Amino acid sequence: MSESVGTVLTLLMNIALFGLANFFAVKHSIRNIKKRIIAGIIFLLCTPVIFFSTLYFSVIWNDSGWGAGILTVIFTGLYLLNGLILLLSAIHIYFRK
């Protein structure tokens, strides 16, 4: 398998995982602030797992390391920002009431 096919597979895996996790986090915490805070904390705690899994799967396909590092930083940053946004939205909803 070529390097570009492996990179595309890694991208698709990360996008699917991010989409499903975000869908379930928002679906189960729509009206409950405590569940939204827990979902944000779970996203923040899963960030290292996403970092190392993306790095591992990227290094398999990209031996030089630059592409793997860039993909890893991008997707880890997305998970980190998503967790922070979930927490901040829960705090905003809490203080708005």
C-alpha cells in the first residue's frame, strides 16, 4: 500500500472517530449540564490516546515523520478544542440560568 493511501485511511479513521464521539457527546448531553461537563472532561482525557494512536498509525505510512507529526498535532488539537468548547458551553449554560 502506498504512503498516500495510508495517510487517507488515517485521515478517514480520525474524522469518523471524531464525528461519532462528538455526535454521542452532544446527543447524550443536550439538556443536562453535568453530562456535558463529563463529556468535555472525557474528550480532554482522551486527547493523549488520540495523540498516540494517530502518531502510531501515521508513522506506519510515513517514515520521515513530518507528515505524521503534522497529522498528530492537527487531530490532537481538534480533540482538545472540542473538549474545551464542550466545557465552556456547559459553563455558559450554567451561568445563564
